[in-house]
Amino acid sequence: MKKLRILWDFMRGNRNLYIFSVLAVGFATFIRFIWPVILRMTVDSIIGDKPLQDSGWLTPLTNFMFNVLGGRPVLLQALWICSSVLILLTLSRGIFIFFKGKLSAVASESIAKNLRDRLYDHIQYLPFNYHVKVKTGDLIQRCTSDLETIRRFLAIQLVEVGRALFMVGFALSFMLPLNVKMTLVSMFLVPPLFFFALIFFQKIKHTFKASDEAEARLSTVLQENLTGVRVVRAFARQSYEIRKFDSKNGEYRDLTYRLIRLLAWYWAISDFLSMIQIAAVISLGAYWAAQGYISLGTMLAFSSYVGMLLWPVRQMGRVLTDMGKALVSVERIQEILQLETEKILSGKSFKPLKGKLEFRDVSFGYEHNNPVLKKISFKVEPGQMIAVLGPTGSGKSTLVNLLPRLYDYQEGSIFLDGKELKEYDIGFLRRNISIILQEPFLYSRSIKENIELGSRNCREEEIFKAAKTAFVHDVILDFDQGYETRVGERGVTLSGGQKQRIAIARALIRKSPVLIFDDSLSAVDTETDALIRKELLNRRNRVTTFIISHRLNTLAEADKILVIEKGELVQQGTHFELVSQDGLYRRVWEIQNELEEELSAEIGIEELKKQEYNLNKQETG
């Protein structure tokens, strides 16, 4: 019932359309049931000579039609009138069926669009931590295939529930006045059919879910393969990826086959029971008609009504089957919608940021009892450049991710311009703190559009200026279409350094008071790195900058260097202060100096060998 209430909530704003659609199908069903009554009257009282028989609550209507049209003498000579009435009823039924289809289609498409918008909007505001853990393929599956399952059920099967109820109600109200015994004969297998459909639905629900989840896993494999196409090609992993996809595809096929087999058993058994029911009505009806217990017209009417009565009962199995699929999809979509979103807008107004920061005993862990950062404390003055050094997995990226509140720290406090960070609106923070990731994401759009994402109403001159600051302007102009050059999905057509520099330009155009480089100069050559750092030094007093890097010549220019090891802040100070102290920074500095000296020595030896070779060549020449 809970899932049905959720589905009812999804239908908000379009429920009236379904009410009118059900009314339309009710009128169409009513007209369909009048058809056998007219046929019975024609056979028994026009072609035959029997007086008009009782037609239940339709008796006044049949008597009126019979008398107005001239009675038996006129109608016997003009049977086309009866045919015309039947044709007119069929056309009227067709019109109502058209409106039923149109109204349910409009309603279902509107619900699907609203639900699709609601899902997309909700996903945009889910915490960053959720997106890190969730499988993209499964999320896409819920937003596409599951939503389409709900739309299809609302468009086709939901109105069929109304049709089934109308048909059972009309069938009983039309059949009982004709003959009670024939009505009982026509219904003796209806209860078993209904309970069989109900039990079948209860047993098959888990199979729907298993098939749906298998399709989600298949989508995940496909999405990962397409996203990681470079890795697949670089490591020649095509055969492995094909085998992995084949395994998931086979799993999905087997579960779907099982579902199809169960449905085949249901339809075979229900068809067999329905045929027994119809055979019983025709056989017993023919016998009673031959004995004179009922008229031939009554037997023909019951032959028509029994099919109308059995159809909704059998159709209930299809309705329950599709409803089972839809309810599984409702559950999977509701799992996303019930997740708590970030509160982006608080309604508060904040002063422009200066960039003064203070960490006081800040601790954070992705899991309980497993802290990644432990009691981190340091201060940053506005406009300072802060460098962060540490081994892989020490918590450097986690540290800077706390500033735009991609994650919320569990212990301690972070103060920004003297105010606790959690008191700021998340949207305000992210508009004023720009972060450039080590693996930047570019959209499959033009280079200009990718840079414009950093600022909504930027001018072309500002785009060029940001690109020049990131030393990517000349590179872009070398492309055939310049700034209008479209990059592939995730920027696949660009080199790593080009992507990083475009991402830097995108961040710089925002003119944020706090700028974070999360090892985002790693793919840039040394010369370009030096040029970008020189531009950043020119902005030193205007922007508070964090730089995560393993290049000590980059870190050496910072106002303060933070050295993090195993989640703890083990050293902090200027380059000269840290070089004079024993610790990680000094060890890294010595190792890099030794490598540079060895490299210089090797270059010098190679140069001497070249000179010696040239001299020998001249002497022998």
C-alpha cells in the first residue's frame, strides 16, 4: 500500500485526466454491453417471433427503440436499421476509446516529464559523498528504464483497472436479469482465475526486481567501458571488457528468460481455464436452448458476455504483472527521492569574502572510527598562498574539500572571515571558492562554453584574459575552430595538460576570493607551470590560494607550507624554515635535489661524449 501511495503522489496534478479517462472507458464498456442486447432482440423478437424479453435495467430502452423504429413488421423488412444501430454503437464506442487513450497518454507523459524533472533536480542537490559512492549506470537505469516502466503502466494498465471493474459490474448487471443459472455457469471459474492471478503476482515480484537490478549492472558495465575507453585501448583490454559485458548480459538474459517462462505459464494456465469456462457456457447454453429452457438470442448473448467477463479477470494478471514491475521501479526511484539533499540556500545574506581562514582541531573521516584528518590546526591570512605537501593518501585533497563543504567535518571548527564555516550557505561558499581538480571534467561542448561555465555573464574579453592567465590562449587559437572547437566527452580530444589549463581558466574567470589547486598542475610541463605560478604570484594579495603539489619549486614560493602525513599536520612554515628542520619536507627536498644533480650530471656527460665524438671525427677527417 505504501508503494501505491507513492505512485498516487507521483500522479499529482494529472489525476483529473485519469478520472475522465476512466469515465470514457466506462462509457465505451457500457456501449459494448448494449451490443449483445440489440443482437438478442434482433434474433429473438425481429427475426424470431418471440415477444420482447426482460433486459434488466435496459428494458425501458429496448422497448422504446423497438416501438419507435416501427415494431417487428417494419424492422423485419428493414434489418439494415438494426445493423445501423450496431454500427452507430461501434462508432460511439470507438470515440470513447480514442478519448480514453488520448487522456491517459497525455497524463502519463506529463507525469513522466514531471517525475524526470523532479529526479534530475533532486540528484543535483544530493551530497557529493553520495555521488562518490553510487554507480552511475545504476543511477541512469533508475532515471530512464525504471521511469519508463512507470510511464508505460500509467499509460496502459492503470486505466485497464477501471475497464475491468466496469466490465465485471456491467456483466453481472446485464447477465443476471437474462438468466440466473446461466450467470452462475458463466462465473464458476472466475474466482479461481482471480486468486490465481493474485497469487502469481505475489510470487513473481522478486523476479521483477532481480531482472531490473541485473539490467542496472549491465548498464554500469557499459557506462564504465565507454567512459574509460582510453584505458581499455591503452591496455588492450577489449577482450576482457567483452567477456565482462557478456557475463552481465548473460545474467540479465537468464533472469529475463525466467520471468518470461513464469509469464508464459500464467497465460497458458489462465487461457486453459478461460477456454473451459467458455466451452461450458456454449455447451450448456446450446443444450438449454435446444430444450427450450432459454432462447437462442439469450444463448448468443451469454456467449458474448462470458468473453467480456473473463477478459478483465485474465487481464488482471497482466495488470498485476505490469503493476509489479511499476511498483519495483517506484521503490527504486523513491530510494533516490527520499535521500536528504544539501540545503544550498538558507536565505541569509553574507558579506563579500576576504579569504581569512582558521582550522581549529579539525578531524574528519569517511567512515566512523577511521579518521582521515586528525586535529588539524593552522591559520591563513587573506591573500596568502598556502602549499600542501604529503604522501599519497595522507589527506591533502580531503583537507581542501572541506572548504567548499563537499564534506562536512565531524570535529573541530573551521572559521572563514571569523565565521564558522557551517554557518555559511553552501551555495554562497561554492560561488566564492573555486577548486581545480587533478582530473578536470570537461563537457562535450566548445572550449568557450566550458570556460564560460565558471561565470554566467562573462564577456569574451574576460574569457580570453582567463585563458591567457592559464597559458592556454595560444593553444586554443591553434585549433581549426579556435574557441568554438568542440571537445569530446570528458574532454577526450585534448591532452591532460590542455584539459587542466582550460579547467584553470574556468576557475579563474569566477574571480573567487579563495582558489584551490588540487594537484591540478601535475600534467602541465615545468615551463608552463612556472608561468602559471608567476601569474598567481601577481594575484597573491587579492586571492587566498591553496596549492597541492609534489613539485617543491612550486611549493617553495608559498607564504606557508603545510606538511601532512597520515592525516596529521606534522610541519608548517615557509620553505626556508622547513628546509632547516628535520622532517618530511627536508627529505623530499634532498631527494629532488639529488635527482636534479644526477640528471644534470648525465646531461653533462652526454654533452662531453658528443664533443669528443666531434673532435675524433674532425681528426680522422
